[in-house]
Amino acid sequence: MGFRKPNFNQAQTALALPVAPTDTTITVASGTSSYFPNPTTGQIFTATLVSAQNNLINEICYVTNVTGDVWTV
């Protein structure tokens, strides 16, 4: 059985800190994690990261855990 995806739609936030290519966690704007699901064991949700400098640059990632405003990707 694969991962289950909790339901949510079109929530948005901003990164609170820069992200490096090797990072396995990202920090989002304070208090905005409440707009997103909190995956439990075997669940994920998909997040699309869009560059603030060039919206043509983006990356899709899977969020496997949310702790406050820190997401494991």
C-alpha cells in the first residue's frame, strides 16, 4: 500500500528561511502550518515551492511531517 494523502486545497504560505538543495526540512511563515494537513504515519501531502524571484522556477515535494512551522520534505 502506498502513502495516503490527506485532503486540502489551495492553501498558501511563504518560506520563512532560505532552502538549500540538500535540506530535508523547510520552515514556513509563522502560524501558517495550521492551513495544511498534519500527516500521520503513512500519509503525505504535496507542496509546490515557487521561487520568489522567478515564478517559472518551482519544485514539487512531499511533506511527511509537520512540527509547528517546520515541515519534513
